[in-house]
Amino acid sequence: MLLSIAIGLSALALLALVVNPVWGIPLLFIVKPVIDAAFEYPVFYGLRLPEIVAGTVPLVMIGHMLLAAPKQSVRYMPLRWIWTAYLLDALIFSILLAFNEDPKTGFNSFFRYLNGFVGFYMVQAFFQNERDFKRLLAAFMVAGLFPAATAYYQIATGIGWREEFSEGVQRAVGLWHDSVSMREYAFQTILAILLYGVLYLRGNAFKQAVLMGYLVVMVGVVLNVFSKAGTAGLVLWAACWTLLSRKYLQFVMLAGGAVLVAVVASGYLMNLRQVFHKEIGLVTGKGDLAHTLAGRWYGWTHMVDVWFTFPWPAKLFGSGHLAIGAHNDYLQMLYHGGLLGLAIYLCLLGAIGFRVVANLRRRMDPMAIAALMLFLVWLVDTIGVVPSAFPAWQWFVWGVIGLSLRREELALAALPSRSEAIAPLTAGALSGEGRRPVSPPGTVERRFPIVFP
């Protein structure tokens, strides 16, 4: 029954995406958790539904790229040249994979990286105005309802559709393949709640309270996944959202509240300590590095040793071996694209990070802070998992970051040139008149507290 529902929702979302991306993309995010829950069942020639959707979405979006209106053209996508180099390299090493292993493996690899390029494009292209972006944030929030319901059902009953443990502690992963999917849905919803509240709910106490409750629920989802990356991401996000807005009191209150919850929920604190006991042992001098991060160091060391046995062409351009199970995004790229591919990927991350930080230095608005939060959680993910292999996570992370960069470009384009600005300011000097700085289209200029104004 789940598969039938997922197929129906997939068809509806893809049809909407073909007709109008402004409606299709939000619908796609809403139904994606249901689609991913049907990951075990082959549908067509051994392909599972998430694979079919992840292969169809880029093809549809490429069609929209070719037919796009001027303001939606890929020519105006931020960082388009480094993204193009990244995609071309992915095409080359995916061809190597297809020849060395099989065509399905090559296509699988290429479409995973293509989804990153498409994700960066589609949000900044179709959600530039405030009404459409508000609809997209609402979709992110709705998308979290189904994962949250399954997580809390598992927490309340102890019944898990899929049993997964971290250091002996059971994780609430719901219906999905592993903990990564659950925490990604939760982070997606948490960021949408924060942005929606600060941008659109000023002065509405009731709706703010409802969203605050939903925020607490989704934070609980992340915490009960017992993910080291998830816990680190929550800490980073709390610090960024409060400190960068210069709300230091709220940061202290949030930290104090976390300590209070930890004391009251002693059972949870014991479980969390168990999850991190090897990392705690390393810090206290009672453990060693090799046993931290779930022992991934052993696998990484083995992969590096094997990589050194490859001939130099394979080291430079790609080994022709699939490495989605590397549990490290950089090792995955080293295997897939060789030193060249890894260099391009690092340049891509460097270019994105530079632009995100530069925009923050220019103006610390909510979208700029959100872009930094997403970039940091992506960097955390690259250490222990392979975020480049998850299409929907790339749509979200790169999509929101791309939109933040595009809005800043539009803002800079709207600013008057120096010669245009001098005359009005000089003419109005005696009367006290002047020209106010121009904000990005749809940007709400205000300081904001930890969650809402």
C-alpha cells in the first residue's frame, strides 16, 4: 500500500513539476519523505522509486532551463562556471564508471551529481519573489509532518519499522533506510520554521507559538536519531542563529535551557553520553582516535591504501570504482574523480563558502545566516557520510544557498552607482534628506531574536 501511495504522489509531483516548477518543486519536497519510505521496492527494471524520481527531476529541470524566461536563465545562476566544471567532471568519471563496472552504475553516479547542480539552479531561478518563497518554506514545514509522526510513534511505543543502533542506543529512524534521511527532513523543517517565523509572522503571537511548538518537536526528532552529525549541526545552528544576530542573551538562555533539559531528562542524557563515549574517551585521554566516529577511520585508512595502488591515470581522473559507501564525501570524490575531481569539488566548496561569508559581512540578514548554517551542516556531513549522494538533501541545501546568493546579487544590482548616489545625497544635505540603502527584493530589514521578532 505504501508503494502505491508513493507512486501516485510521485506521478502527481512530477506532473506538477513539468507544468509549473513554482508549484511542482514545493510539492516534490512535500511528498519526498513518502517516496523515500518506499526505497525497498523495485518498480521498473530493478529501479526503485527514489531512483526513478531522482533521475526524472533533473531531466525535467533541464527542459525548464532550456525554455526559461530571461530572469530564470542559467546564465544568471551564481557560480555557474564552477558548477559547470563540477558537472562536466562528473560526466567524465561517470563514463569511466560505466565502462569499468556497468552502465547502470555510471548513470547512477552521474545523476547523483547532476541533482546537486539542478538543486542549486531550481530554487534561485523560480523562487525569487516573496510569495513563491513563502510557499516553498510552507512546503518544507509540511514535509516534516510525516517523518515527525513516525519518529514519535517509535519513541512512544518502542516499535521500529527499521531497527538501527548507535553504540547500543536505538535510533528513531522511522521508515527510512538510515538515520541520515530522518535528520535531513528534520533540519529542512527546522530552518523553514526559523525563516518563516522571522520573515512573515512578526506580531502574530498565536502563530509564533504554534511554530515554536513545531520547532521543539523537530528538534526532538533530531535528538532521538542519536546522530553525532545531527547533534553537532543543532549546536552550530543555535550558535549561528543567535550570535550572528547579536542576541547574546537569547544564546545564554538557550544554552541554559539545554542544560536544564539534560538534567531533567537524565535517561536521554545517559543515552547521548553512550553515543559519544568514544569521543569523550579521546578527549579525556582514555581512548584513541581510531575508535571515534563509529570506527570509520579503519575504513578510510583501507580506502586510502587501496587508492595508492591505482595507476596514475586513475589517481588523476578517477578509479572507475563506485565509492558511495565511503562514509566521507572527499574520499568518495577521490575515488570517483581522482585528484582532479577532488580539486574541483574543493574549489566549489571554497567558492560557495567565500560568497556566503562575503554576503554575511555585507549584511547579516536571515537568508545570509541561513546560507551559512546550511553550508556548515554540509561540511559536517562531508566528514562521516556522503551528502553528494543524496538528491533531496542537495536540492534543499544547495537550493537555499543558491537563492541567498542570487538575492544578494539582485540587491547589489539594484544599488545606485557612485555617480548616481552623490547628487541626491549632496542636494539633500542641508535638508537632511538622503537615499536609504536598497534591500534585496522581498528582504525584510529588521533585527530578530532567537526565533521570531
